Amino acid sequence: MKYVSTRGKAPVLDFDDVLLAGLARDGGLYLPESWPVFSAAEIRAMRGLSYAELAARIMRPFVEGCLNDADLARLCAESYGGFTHPAVAPLRQIGHNQWVMELFHGPTLAFKDYALQLVGRLFDHVLKKKNQRVTIVGATSGDTGSAAIEACRDRAAVDIVILHPRGRVSEVQRRQMTTVLSSNVRNLAVDGTFDDCQDLVKALFNDAAFRDEINLSAVNSINWARVMAQIVYYFAAGVALGAPDVPMSFSVPTGNFGNVFAGYAARLMGLPVDRLIVGSNANDILTRFFEGGVMKTEGVVPSLSPSMDIQVSSNFERLMYLALNGDGAAVDRLMGEFRGHGAMVMPQGAWSSMRDVFEAYRFDDEATLAAMRSLKRSTGESLDPHSAIGVAAALKGHSRKDATVVALATAHPAKFPDAVERATGIRPGLPAHMADLFQRAERMDSMANDVDALKSYVRAFAGRTGA
Ligand SMILES: *Cc1c(COP(=O)(O)O)cnc(C)c1O
């Protein structure tokens, strides 16, 4: 499979180069040159496969030429073997035709594990093949850092440094990162905000000499391999609920648009997806876009669902490229407009083709708490605030009331215990495999908000083995 950039000006690459590159050189995002489509018979034949087997079946066409079937099957088995639910992405029924897909049974209790567990292994595999090493440097406001650390710990070809703003992540989030004592992992508590951390990381990537010296890399949410791995659970839910013979809709609590875009990809690949329902919190740039066709940034306000507190949904560019029929020049022009003026107007045809599939709803903190309370009352289940927005959007949207709808639960309630307790009066406990989190030893270093200090730190860490 070959990959093209959404802006049409970067070199066409193979899967392994797309994996390591992340962002395309023209500023665009990579997409497969063509979409593999599974026939109805092929989808029927997926019934009964384990999650890891299904993952290999779905992703095979995307990695063809770079990864053989045996390696792919092994990497999938290793990636999902450690999940704490045997179904990996189990479905729970919450109404007649309404289901919740639990995507929080990975090592850090959020859906990002489903992609990152595989992506960490893919990095290691491809780098060893090329006889290379990388140092991954990233900033986190909470969830992504721990998922990335769990994905990269103990991988021979990868070192990882994660920056977090000191005192501004929850204790569970910090401990999920700092209790990983592997020699290839470092945590840095920075005196500053999340934006300061992100600016420090950007400064490293913008220093071309330093980037090459260290072989700097990232595993951020625009990496194609993360989207690819997320397509799998849409098929898993679909096949379990009767695809290809039963159509269904999915409702997705959305920030960077990576998760819900994977649902769109599943639809392109033959899964009978009726509607894709986007749930947002008060940071509702996507909801406003689907309502009016104009993408316009406003300031970010903190909410109970911090992993969706975003200003710009970077993966949206992928949908744009497809809706504009692969016109990279048009994407480039619109993104330039957006960067320059904080707003862009989608051409009418592209917007209406998006609206054929997508709809979006916003829920502020009060509405989120109300949704958590109401679900607790009707089913006895606690949901975290992100997942509650997914369920609330499913119940509100869902144009065909008789059709099956699946809401994606993106985090375990114990990751956001304060909000859950506020909504339901009950404080959720950590699952058994993490019950001793507060007793585990922590390791982290501290740093001022200073680029040169960060460079010396990363240089010393990357150079410690003479690599
Ligand atoms: C990252 C995250 C989201 C948003 O997912 P996107 O792919 O960025 O749209 C939603 N919920 C949780 C719990 C997350 O960690």
C-alpha cells in the first residue's frame, strides 16, 4: 500500500515510512492511496475471530509490502494479549437497540491504548529492521502520555521522554506515568502549563540539527497507524451486532477527530455504518462546523472531559481531503485560510457530503453530569464524563430511532473519579491490576520551562547507551 499526503505535495510513501514520519513534509496528513473494501461475504467470515485475529485481518491490506502476515499476527496478539477483558472491546447493552463499547480495558484505562499498544510495537519492529533508534519526545495534559509510555516501555529501539505540567495533571494520571521505571522511559515535570510543555516540544522539533542528531520522533494522534488500529474496533462491534446484514450508527466523544475518523474509514471499507454522531463538550468547534459549515476557533475552556478540550481537531483534515475528492491544493488553501484567520468556510458540496454521514451535539458540564446521573439510574452503570457525552449524543442524535447505535466509552470511570462522584455520589475504584497504584514507587525529573535545559536533558538521555 502507498500513502499520499492530504496536501498533495509530499512524497508518496510506504507504510513503514509513514509510520515513522507522522506528519507529511508538506504539513499534510497521510492517507492510503486507495481503500481496501471487504465484501459482505468477507465481513460475515469475520464472525468468531478473536480481537487480535480480526485486527490482523482488517489491517493487513494497509501494511502489505512492509510487514508479513506472521509478524502482523504476532504483533496483534502481543498488543491485545495484555488487555484485562477477554473480549478486548466488549459491548454492553444499555437500551433496546443501544450499546456501549467499552474501550478502557487496556493498560492505562483509556481508548488510546487500543492504537498505541500496537503502534509502539510497530515502531520497534520497523526500526530494528532498519537498524535505527529513535527518541520520542511528547507533551501531555494527562491521558496520552501514560498510553505512550505504556506502549514504548522496554522497547529496544525506542527511548521516550514525556513532559507534563507540574501539579496540573491528576494524581492517577501522574502515577500512571511516573511508576513506569523502565530504563528507556523518562518523565519530566515542567514548571509551566500544558501549552508551555507543548511549546518546548515544538521547539525541539523545529531545530533541524537537534532533531537529526537525536533522531527525534513522535507518536501523536495524527499518525496514520493510530487511525488504522482504531478501525478494528468498529468492525468488532459491527460484526458482533450483525454486520453486514444489520446497519448501525456510532456515537463518539470527539476531540482531535482521530477516533471518529476511524469510524468513517470503516464505512469506506464496507462496514454498513449509517450515521457517525460526534459528541463535544463546551469546546464545540466541530459541532458548530457540522451545524453551519464554518470551522472557526474560539478559546479553549476547561471542562469535566479534559481530553476533548481542544481548539483545533487535527484529524479533520483527513475527512476534508476525502470530501474534496482528493484535491490536495484545495485542502492546502483552506488550511492556510484557517491558520491565517482562525476560520475556514467549507465548499457547499463538501459540507453537504459530510452531513450525509455526520451529525454533532454539544454537552456542557451540567449536561454531562446529568447524562452520567441518568445512565446510572437507568442501568446502574457509571460512565466517565467523556463516555457520557458519547452516550448522550447517541440518544439525542441517532436519526433512525429503530436502528442500532453504539456509543464508544473512551475512558474508565476510575480515571475521572471526582466527576463520577459528583454526578452519582459513588467514587469508582481502580480495577484490580492497578489497585496498588498509590503504593508504587515513582520516578520523575523536574525542569524549568527552558528549551536549552530540555535539549541537554534529552541529549544526555539519548546518549547514555552510546546510541
Ligand atoms: C483522546 C480522548 C478523546 C478524544 O479522542 P479523539 O480521537 O482526539 O477525537 C475522548 N475521550 C478520551 C477519554 C480521550 O482520552
